[in-house]
Amino acid sequence: MNHLGDTNKMVGETPRTDAVIARDTGDSGLIAELASECSKMERELNAAHVEIERLTAKVAQLYEGAEEAKQRIKRLEEAGDRAIENSYYPDRVKVWTKAKEAKP
């Protein structure tokens, strides 16, 4: 659970602000104005939570892709090592060794 509580149990789009509006006795325009601003902020907060969830999913997807790329590089290096194993061409061994060392 996050620091805002369980936001999945919200009844309306802006429950806290709706509660303030419900208590407005009508003798103060300030409360209505404040409630309106609170509604805007709460919508922005809810939209930010949706964006955070989207970005979190994207980061997980990127990590998965990076791990797949690492595994592919490892397989290619192993294949390259086997390809030059017992090679009679020392220049090819040098080129392959230099290429493997150039990893970021």
C-alpha cells in the first residue's frame, strides 16, 4: 500500500474534495473555490499515479530486454570462442580477443 492509502477503493473521481463540497453551507464562496482547486489537484495526482504505473511497467520491460540482450551476447561470445578454438590464424584470434574486450 502506498502512503496515500488504498486508492483503488475510491468511490468517485475526487472523494476527498467531494466531501468538502458536501459540507459547504453556501455562505462562503471560498470553500467552493478551494474545493474546485482541490479537485484539479486530485485529478492531477490520479493521473500521475497512472503515469507512474505505466513507466514502472516500461522499466520492467526494458530490464527484461536488457537481460535477453546480455544472454544473446554471452551465447555469441561462446560461439565465437568455439569458432576460433585451435585456429591456425593468429590474426583472427587477436581480432576476436580485441572485439570481446571492447564491450561497454
